[in-house]
Amino acid sequence: MPETTSPETTSPETAGPETKTLVTVTVNGERCSAEADVRTTLADFVRHRLGLTGTHLGCEHGVCGACTILVDGAAVRSCLMLAVQADGHRLETIEGLADGDRLNPLQEAFHRNHALQCGFCTSGFLMSVTAALRDGPVSTEAEAREVLSGNICRCTGYAGMVRAVLEVSGTASPAPRPAGEEPVEEAQPPRGEA
Amino acid sequence: MKPPRFTYHAPTTLEEATAVLREHAEDAKVLAGGQSLMPLLNFRLATPGHLVDINRLPGLGEPERIEHGWRIPALVRQRQVELSRAMAVSAPLLTEALGQVAHAQIRNRGTICGSLAHGDAAAELPSVMLALDARMTMLSADDIRTVAAGEFFLFHLTTTVRPDELLLSVEFDDPPPRTFSAFAEFALRKGDFCLAGAAVSVTLGDGDAISRTRVVVAGVAATPQRLRVVEDIVTGTRGDDDVLAAARDRAYAEINPTGDVHADAEYRRGLAATLVRRGLATAIAKGRDHA
Amino acid sequence: MDVVRAPAGTGNRMVGARIGRREDRRLLLGQGRFLDDLDMPGAYEAAFLRSAHGHARILGIDVTAARRVPGVIGVFTGEDVRPMMKPLPAKVAHPALQDFPRLPMALDAVHYVGEPVAVVVAENRYIAEDAVELIEVDYEVLPAVASTADALAPGAPLVHEGARDNIAVHVVQEAGDPGTAFAVAPHVLEETYRITRGGGHSMECRAVAARYDTVTRQLVVWDSTQAPHYARNALANLYDMPEDDIRLIAPPDVGGGFGPKAQFYGEEAVVPWVAMQLRVAVKWIEDRRENFVSAMMERTQTHRIRVAFDDDGMLLGLHDVFEHDQGAYVAGLQVPMITLTTVPGQYRIANIHTELYSCYTNMVPTSSVRGAGRPQAVAAMERMMDRVAEKLGLDPAEVRRRNLIQPEEMPYRVGLIFRDGSPLTYDSGDFPRLLAGVRDRIGYDDQRARQAEMRAQGRFLGIGIACYVEGCGLGPYEGAKARLTNNGEVLLTLAAAPQGQGYETVYAQIASDAMGLAMPHIRVTTGDTERIPFGQGTFASRITATAGPAVHQAAGKLRDLIFTSAIVMLQLPAGTTMAFHDDRIGPRDDPSRSVTLREVSQVANVGRHGITLLHGVPAGLETSSYFAPERAAYASGAHGVVLEVDPETGRVTIDRYVIGHDCGTVINPMLVDGQVLGGFAHGIGNALYEEQFYDDAAQPQTTSYLDFALASALEVPPVELFHIQSPSPLNPLGAKGAGEGGTIPAPAAIAGAVEDALRPLGARINDLPITPPKIVAAIRRARTEGR
């Protein structure tokens, strides 16, 4: 981190009581209000005040992208905003993507292409891609990688995610669904991958 | 990595904002897009007693067309400018550089003015503004003043903005007709702060001779550095390979960067000189394609 | 990719199939349950004060101001937790180890920046951090050691006061007669390589929560760990408690591991302890800044390697002396011990000398990170293979081919002792086929022609190949339980805990085949010491080869019990051949007579109070199995890369990448591919990006993702991946590890290709990762040296 000269510190001992404020937001179409300290980050507010723990914190300095959510439709790092700044704004999080119980096409494509492993970073990727796809389809692999480049995944190597993004854009034909769990009737050779 | 305690101010008028800044001055920080300040708060490298959130100030959110140029007020997000077609026509250097600033998620929130006020010498926008001969306007409770980009950046992370001031806007003129530009930077990964960068433009005159040149390098000094002697080598020529080679060598001689853990000084020096040459070559090629 | 075959004769239908993961749904819906997602009402949060110095005496600690902060309920220093202050033992030790105690928190000295010094417990993390800033520590700063070279220098300051020197352990292994081999060899080449590896950097940092249940008098600990039983055992030892009084749970979702979470840390000991003292639930969520300074990493090895060879490039001897950076304490010697035996790799070398100097430094202790000591060994060896080829004017792929151990030589004894204590023996593998597969797919000869054309145009194309072996599937054992539940479901309980590997899916596949029961009737649960008493953990690519057979056996035994019960319930003749028909059990060829799993469970498990069990029905349908492999199995592979180097900027652009991989039987090809490709991304980081820096005072210089580069989707190139399957004879599934093969040879292959690209300039690539400034410096050096 770059160094900065800090002005005189207000010590927690000498500071007055923590200033609390009421924050009202629309989250995934629903209006919610909750109290927060003014220094509470939007990420902590969403996770711990609103109970939407699908958004994760991976670095808290805006690089890893795990905490990416949409604010008024734009993908932003929720670790780099204060909750109080979101007051009156519209939030979208991973919990709002599915249609009830049904995975949306992007979520389906992530499943089909094994685009997640531990799943910790997944919500951030889904939100970044969701925002990008609203601007139009992603037509090349290079573009897909650019769209994904603002988030870090340590498990997958990104290959499945690149395919998923292209598929949802209609650029690549969908991968075959992974085999189901029902028994195969005949002892047929298990599927390999080309 | 949670922000320290502070008193939060969300002024809704400029008067209020500047009054708060005057009152708390050294102990206050302006919060605009927050993409530089919030990490510093989370790391507790900045511990201001007062945070002045200017996001609720009216009328600062859209770029404005002014006579022969643009004014970009304090709350214009980087992404807005990046996606503006009008801006791509009149300030393509800015558009090109913005595409290399961090990632879309940061640019959605980060402001142009915020990046300038932060004054990171390895950031893209300060060097672009220097190459565009931009002017910065600061507002305080007492006065309003405008300085040229060349006087705005004082040192790495230090600008001429006083603690009681707000960087209200940045303005720049449309470049002369037949000006072509390029932003050439090199970072370990796309979106990282660059190890070196070059913001360049050339203006083509009669017979495609270069009538005006701008060469600014980033990441190799405590502020963005304009290389006038290099510009002089290029201006008046047609920018052929030998001229560009001479420009590169002169740039190399002019730059005196320091090294750090990521890159030694010699590397940065050679890299910046190479980027000057490549940037010029790209800009000139754009001009030739255009003709 | 080659079609995946099931092992012959097992009638497998699920093993080998590309089954979609059960885990995905909850994660895609944002309903994963990572540790900090767990709802723990009333939990307090902890924050640690950490050492600001690489080496210092603690003269005093003043926590008065911190205690006064409203919302703080406790501040503990090392002195305050003395009753449980015992050294945390090294995971892998050695009789010759010069050991220094690693305590849960510092007492009177600190030995690295980031070492825990005190802990604050408060209403929330914000307040806890406020209070941490108010703790005053009076340090007497001592000289610090910031590299293995400094550690070994004459007159070096001592990492630990009173130490003999800074050498933790010195180990030599020999096979054959290397002295003579080098004395008589026609050619000898020597080189020094410095190889830095990054950290684990799981996206979820470490995390621990604990609550003492005053009613059951049980301590419940949630730990984002790869090894729940290992952590439970450590706590039982530190707290001097019976193992059953501690329930340690790895949450269903752990956000990546990659090695560092398989170690045991002071924080894991301190947090449950203070929760017990305060009688409240306490959680500690490591933040990224802490992760950078206090999570174990792998860091740096320096190899001085010599090879002896004849005019045909046949290897006659190998001599490798290397320094390993152990950090301030020996958390385990597994990494350097693995390196020690991985150097010879796929090559037949009769005479070997490998020698380790494991050094103390004043930096965070090191431990396994995906690859665990193998990437360094492979880099040193493979770079020498390139040099041998260069010296003799031979093709580097051909030199490799000539030296490969042949499939018919399996099992092959290398002559060294592996880190599991057994003679280093490759159990299986087909190295020539891997190399040939990589050559074919990358179009090796065409690429050489293209390289020549591009060189003529002044462009720098390079081709690199690296081969490796990976000892995996380590002991001592792994366990599984299988049980028929009251609702007619087969519940598999694994001791091991996953961090994204898909255990809930993979082990249901294995059990499905073992039982002949459809997967939907099988559920998998993991990572809870209360559900299964013994286990080791997920590390060293060991689980498929250890827990896999355990599951296979436990499930098979349960099937037999279920069939026996059904035969009695259906009044069938003993010995009737039974089968599952969906959730019903009946004679294989007469599905009309059957009972359901639930009915069997009602009779055999639930029973009726006071009524005699049907004669012949086994009481309590539950089985367990622990599988202990005889020794490590060997996975293997080869990587090939074509890349271009820009000599002015040092930019490396990867053009083609091919991976040939052999992990024996593939249980789920989709998931194995995921493991390999994910490991590859880590290898790209190790090759080109990830490097920690410390200054001379051992102050870390890379403590954020602005300074430490993890590869994004733009940096990880597409890969062509193929598998061959040489099943291991050491376990009934034939399985080997798959999690590290993507990582291990990537730095070696890329370094080789970069040097190959720059061969016309004579630049030497001896320092990894290969960052652009290093490439440009190597070119500059070659020019000044007039190569």
C-alpha cells in the first residue's frame, strides 16, 4: 500500500460514542432498513445486518472481487463502500439471481462447466458477469477473460468460467450437462471428455 | 481490516462541504469514489477524524461540454467517461488510458477527480491530464482557484490541494485537429499499477509533419513527468524510425527512476523509454491510418 | 482427451463418470456455509496484535488502554494463557532437528513479523481492531535474518538466541556411488537456481470459532481447516483434555486450502481457549493483511545442482545441495524432505546425492503450498536437462526421452527414502507415453521450425518441456463410516474435510459402485470429529487414494449387512443373490419381492423397544473402515509450453500449453480436470507472478494484493489436457492424487521455454518467478558478459 501521512489520530478512548445511522436499501427488489455504525462497510452490512452471507470478503482492499455486488446496476466492491453511502440505493446480490429455486442460465452454465470449486469467490464472479452481460453478449474468449479479470479465483484456473460466460452469451454451444446421479441402465462405457 | 472510527459528514451543498473542510482541515478526508481512500481506511493507513462524503452534492455527476473542451466535475465516475462516445472523439487518450485503470468494478465507483487528488505517480490519469494540459479547480470556503496540471502534482501521493479544499473539477481543451494519441503502459497484470507508462500525442501538420508533440511518462518519478526535450526531437519530423529511436534514447537519458521490490531502476528506465517509442509509433500509425 | 475407462472387472458405472457436483447448487445460490457465514448469535470477535519486528525481545506489554475500550470483554497476552502454552510440535520432524518451541502466542520474544502477541475479544471486529491499536509493547529489537543466504553467512546473527547456528536440520541422502560417477563422467554441468514459491492464498482466509457448552461440558470448535482431526488432537494435547470433550468441525464449505490450512497455528489454540475462559462464543476471521504475514507460505529454496552425463546425454550422476527457508520455527519438515527425493524425477539415475540445509530465518514459518517442495525440485532438475541438451547440441525433448524410466521397470526403486519413511519406489506409470503425448499435441517439430523462422525475423519463441513425479496418497490412514439412517438413506461420513474438491459427489460415486446403489440414496458428510473419531486430513493429494478405498470398503460392508437383513426379512434362502432396485432390496432376478431401505432401517436400526430382533438380522447397520496404504503412490505427468518473449519489456506471452497427466483411476473426469487446471493456474503464478519480498530487517514488503500478484483469467492461458491412466497397485481403486500435477512442473517448463526463447541472446533464467525485470536483467547480464 502506498504510504500516507496520517493526521492526528482520534483514539477510540477519546472519541464519542459510535455514530449509528439507519440505512434503508432495496435489496434484490425488497426494501430493508437496518441500523449500522457509520464506519460499517457495505459488505459487512449486507452480510451481517441483512443476513445475506452469499457475498464474501476475500481481501477488503478491493482487489480480489469476492465482495462484488451491484449498486444501482453497477458492479462495485462492497468492501470499498460504507453502508451509509448505500442509503436510498438499489442493491443486487447473489441471493437475488435465481428465479425462486431455479438456477438462472448463468448459474446453470457455471454448474455445467464446473466453473466453481470451493465456491467462496463464486458470488463475486456471478455478480461481475451479470453486470457485464447486461451491457451485451460477450462474443470472444478474450472479452470473456476481460470480464472475469476483475475477480480472483484460486481453485479453478478460470477455464470453466470462460466457457460459461461464452455459453450464456450464445457464443459457444452449451457443454453437455454433467451426468445425472441415476444409475445407468446398461453397463455402458462411462463418458469421457473430448 | 475494518475502518477506524471517524465522524461522518454527508454535506448536500458545496457551502456545507467547504465549511466542514475548513473546520477540520488536516483531520478531514474527502470521500468521493473511495477506491483509493477506502483501502487506506481498511488498512488503517489513513485515520482521519472526519470523513466528508461528497457523494450527495448536487450537480457534480456529469461531464460538461465547455468552450473548446470538457469539464469533469468531482463526482464523475471513471466508467462514465470511459464509455462516453463524445469523450472518445475529443479525448481518445483519456478513453484509452481509462481502459487500463484497474477493473470495471473499480471504475464504476472511482472518480476522475479522486484519482487526481490521490496523486499516485504510477496511476494513469495524472499523466494523461498532464499530456492534455488540463487545469484543476479547487474550492474552499474562502476561494476558488485553478492551477495547471504541471503545477498540480507535487510528489507521490501529494498534490496542491489543501486540506480545506475540494478538487471541484478538472478541465481540458480539445486537442488541435489531426491529433493522434496513445497510452502505452506496462504492468505485471492488466489493471495493476504500471511499472511504467507513457501518455503521448502527436499533431500532424502540413505534409504530415508533426507540428506538436506531447510525451508524459508515468511511474518513473514522484510525479508524472513531461519530457519536453523528447517532444522537441519529434516535433518537426515525420516520426520515422530513426526519429523514434532518437526519442527513445533521449527519454532514457532524461528519466532517472528509483527501483523497488517489483522492478529495479534500470528496468524501469529502459521500459519507460521503450514505451515512449512504442507510444509514439502507435500514435503516428493512427495518424497514417487516418489519412 | 483420452476416454476415461473404469477399472476392469468392477462393473463400475459411477466411477469414471462426469457427474455434476452436488455442492454447486448451494454455492451458486449464495447459500454456502463458510465459517463466517454461520449464524452464531452472541458471538464475540477476536483480533490479534502481531509482532511488528522480525526479531525482538518483549520487555513488557501494557494492555490497560485496550481493556478500557467500550465493547472489549477480554485482552489476553501470552502470559495470560500460560496454562495451555506448550510448543506446537513439528508436523514432520527429524532426529537431527535443532528445534525451538513454537508457542501459540509469544511470551518473551518474537521471531517474525506477524507472530501473535496478544488477542482482544470484543463485541465486533471493528472495536477489537481499535483496541489492538492501543496495546503498547516494549520491544528490544534484535538483528534479524531475512534469507537462507544470510542465515548461513559466517557471523550471521542468530534467529534464535542461544542457538548453535541457524541450521534447523542437515540431511543427506545417497544412492549408488555419486563420488565415483562424477569423477569419471565425460561431462559435468553445475548451476545455481533460486526458486521462490508464493503462498496458498485461499480466497477465504483462516477462521476459527469456538463455544464452550457448559451443559454438555464440551468445547465445540469450528475451524476452516484441511485437517479437523489433526487440529482436534493438537487442542486435546494443549488443553490436556480427552479427545471426546472437544468437537472440532470444519464447516461444510471451506474456501480453499492449498496447504496452509493443513497446518496448526497458534490462533487455533488461543481462540477456543479464550472462549472457554470468557464463557462466550468467540470467532476470529483472519483478514488478508494477517494472512499475508501469519499464514504459512512456502517461499524460497536455493539449489546448487550438478549433473554428470555421457556424450549421448545419458545421466550418470546427480548431486543437489539446497537451502530451504524454514522460517522462524519448524512447523514441519515435509516440504524440504519432499524436495530431497523429488529431484531425480522420471529419470533413471544410478548415482544420486541430495543434501538439504534447512535454515531458520526471521520470517513466518513455511509449510506445504500446493506442490509442496516438488516444483522447486522439478525446476532444478529439468533446467539441468535443458542444459545437458544445450551442451551436447541435442534436442532437449530427446535428451529427456533417452533418460526416462520405462513402464516395464515399474515398480522402480530410486534408492532414496521418501518423506513417508518408505523406500522411494514408483509404483506405476508410463513416462514415455506422457512425453510423447505432449510432443505430439504441441506439434513439437513444427514448433521448432516455427521458432527458427521467427528467430530469423528477430522474434523470440521458446519451447519448454518438464516432466515430474508426485508422491501422493500418503499414510498413515484415512477412514470412513457408512450407516443406514432412519429415513432409508446411506450416510457416508468421512474424516477428511474438503475445500472445493467435491467430496460430497465423488465419494457418493465410489459408494454407489461399491454398493450397486443409486447415488441419490447416498449422502456424504465430512469434517466433524464427533461423527468419526479418527482421521488425518486433506493434504498431499492423498484423499482419493486413502479415503477412496476406505469408502469403498465401508460401503461394501454396509451393503452386505443390508442384504443379510433383507434376506431375513423376505424369508429368502440364505445365500440368495441380492440387488438394489432403486431404494428397494430384493433378489437380483426377482424385483417383485423386496423391502425398502427405510424398512430395513426400521427393523435393524430403529427396532422396537423390548421386542427381540428378527433372528439373523445384524443389529445396527453401521460400518467403518480405515485404509492404510503400504506406501506412497506415484502420480506423474509432463507439461509442454510454447511462448514468446518480448526482450525489451520482458513480457512473456504463452502461445500453447499442453498437460499430460496420470493420476491412475479417474473417479470423476470433470472434477479431475478441474483440479489439474486449477493447479495449473497456481503454477502460472509460481512461474511468472508470485513473489514475497522481505527487506534486510525481515520486514515483509508484499502485504496486499496490490503488491502480490495472483493470476486472473487474463494471465492463465487455455490448456490442452490429456490423461493416461496407470492405476496404482497400492489401493483397490487404483487412484492417485490429482490436486498438484497442474502446479508442479509449470515453473520448470516455463523457465525452460523462456531460456529457450532467449538462447540467441545467451540469457540465463536461474531465478523464479520469472518476472519481466528479471528477464530484462538476464539479457543485460548476458550482453555484458559477452556470451
